[in-house]
Amino acid sequence: MARGQHLSLGQYVFLVEDAHCWDKLRWPFEQQDISRRLAIVRDYRNDLAHWAVDAPAEDAAALAATGGLLKLLKLVDHDPAV
């Protein structure tokens, strides 16, 4: 498996969906919720990166999901330098 810093956003979804990997994280969140949030953010990012025609920058729900995921990840980030 690739090292964490070399994974794409889409690969993180698969990583979180793997029960063995999820158990190692020991996060206080529901696995399916984090997986769903990552998938929304991945799709939103892909739309932005690949210039989807239906203006993904105006997708308020995806933008809110992205902000929500970032807040959750900040809770489990153990890097004091950030």
C-alpha cells in the first residue's frame, strides 16, 4: 500500500472503508459518516479540478461538507506544529 503522503483524495475513501485500517485509526466517529463525507469532498474536488460545467464552486452543500470534514479532521490531528 502507498504511504499516506502519496495517496490521492480518492484513495483515502478506500482506506477509510477498509475495516482493518479504520480500526487502526481509533477515531471517535462513525466509519460510514467519514467515508460519506470523504466521497462528497472527493467528488467536489474532482468537479473543481476538471472544470465541470455545472459550476461546482456554487455547490453550497458540497462546500459545507468540505468545511465539516475539515473540522472533524482537525479534532483528530495530533500534529502540534499545525
